Amino acid sequence: MRNYEVTFIVDPVLSGDEIKATAQTYVDQLTSHGATIVHKDEMGLRQLAYPINKRTSGVYYCIEVQVSNGEFVEKIELAMRRDDRVIRFLCYRLDKFGVKYNEDKRAGKIGKTKSKSEGDSSAPKGVTKTLGKPKPTPVKKEAIKTQAKMSESKAAVAATVTEEEE
Amino acid sequence: MASRDDIKFLSNPKIGNQRKKYCRFKKYGIKYIDYKDPDFLLQFINAQGKILPRRITGNSLKYQRKMASSIKRARHLAMLPYVTDLLK
């Protein structure tokens, strides 16, 4: 079985009932193609990062489904492309880690713990100069010559980089 | 004798020391990068909305690639901008 995620943005100009009806049509279509709905997530009205078709906000929906094969993707994408009410969509096949992540997220495991562990570890900035080159590990005698050439070229690249940054 | 703790430096002696970069995905065991989480992806883009290179983020190649494609998906869904100014 494969897990897919169908995310789409519905036009916010429509009334609340119409928006829900639009989402429901795609849920129905998915089930008619033989998919079982794992989860239907209404992310609600969000501000778009850039205007699409002169709209600055949109209603986000994300449906996670489980199907035996991926034949439904073409059909559902065609339907969405033809539909004026949907302004953006994305079908994405989840790997096993993605499935687990979504399960954990629904269980409420991810969110607080994640922001804690990653909030502290912001990328070290301003350490662009003089990067430690990985030490060439001697693997074979034959490879040493080529590696020497490689490291020379790397050094040259690094030099140019530092020059640019200064 | 005076130990190192007793010595007062005029400037912070840690200045100039390079902190070792690491891949946070490997360190914290994150296997999946969600494209629907723009707040998290915001850590890997600069003020213009460009993806930061590996030499700055310190990510391993595998997760840098995954992260980059997640950012691109988020851009497509208008969760992150393609181009902008003063994002942060």
C-alpha cells in the first residue's frame, strides 16, 4: 500500500459552504478511485506568501490517503486543474518516515518537542570564512594522485570563495 | 597559583573559535522534513527567501537535498515566497 498526501488551496472568495463542498468532492473522488482516507486536515484560511490569481489568501486542505497504486493521481490532478475553485494543488507520495511523522503529529508528539530541540540549534552564522576541508583519507595508492589534484582545486575554489566574501 | 578561572580576559577568549557545524537532522534523528511547516523551513532560507548552502547550514548532503525539495514544495503551495525582501 502506498500513502499519498493531496494538498490543495481553495479560493477564499467562495462562501463557507461552497469551500466545504469543494473539499468534499475531492474526498469523494478519492474514495471512488479506491483510496481510503487516513486523515483529512483542514488547515483553514491562511495568508499566501505571494498573490495567486489576484488572491492573497486561501483555504488549505490536506488529505492523506492510502491506495494500492498511484493511478488516481493523474485523474485527481486533471480534475483539480480543470476546477476554478482550486488555486493550487500538490500530490505527494509519502515515504515510511512521512507516514510516521504524520501519525506522530496527529498524536501530538511533534510540535513542542521539535521546536525545543531545534529552536536552540539555529545554524551558526558568520562562519563562512575558512571552512575546514575534509581531510583526504588515503584509500588507494593510485587514488592519491587524483586526490592531490582534487584538494588543490578545492583549495583554489575555497580561495576564490573567501575573496568574494571579503 | 591562579587557575584559569581567575584570569580575567579583556575580550571574550571564545571569539574567533569556530564552532563545529553539524547536521541537525542526523543529530536529532529527524527523518522526514514536512513541507507544510513553513516556520521550520524558515531556518534554512535567508532574508531574500533563498535556500542557504550546505556550508552554512552544515546539513549532510542527504538532508540538504530533502530540505531543499521541501522548501520548493512549500514555495509552490505559497507557504514560502519565491522571492522577497526582509523575510526575517
